[in-house]
Amino acid sequence: MSLETYIERLNRMDSLLKAKRTGPPKAFAQEVQISERHLYEFLEEVQSTFNTDIRYCRQGKTYYFFREGDSIAVPVEKLKPKKQFPVKNTISPLSDNQK
């Protein structure tokens, strides 16, 4: 999985969790384009990595952040390089004498 795909998945999950609109596990997994089994593993990984508490409400049939203010979003602008460095062409073409 590419870094971009991973971040997009985290950000999508974050918005669904904050809105308490994930639906049941199967629907949530489909929404973020992973298997239901992978969803459970992914949720465990995310909770430990981001120190969040994600729970499931059986009555509302949705996952949600238990602690107000928790987030797993990754701001994309933080990943973009701030300054581009020019790349110098250090290879010069061979002259007729060097061939």
C-alpha cells in the first residue's frame, strides 16, 4: 500500500469516526476499501499508533472516538516538501574525442 493510500484511508476513517457514521464493521470496511478482517487489525494498529480509544456502539451500529478530541487524521500539507531544491545535471555529454 502506498503512503498516499494509507493517509487517504486514515483521513476517511477519521471523518467517519468523528461523525459517528461508520455503520457496522462490514459497511465500514467496504467504505475504506479493506476487508472486514483487515479493519479489525487496522483499528488496533491505529489505536496504538495514535493513542486513541475507538469503540463500537451496538445500538447506533457505529464506531466512534470515545475521548472527545481524538483524531487519526494526517494533515496532507505537512507531508509536502516546503522547499524544492534544484537538481544539477552533473553528467556532460561525451565529446567526439572521448567516444
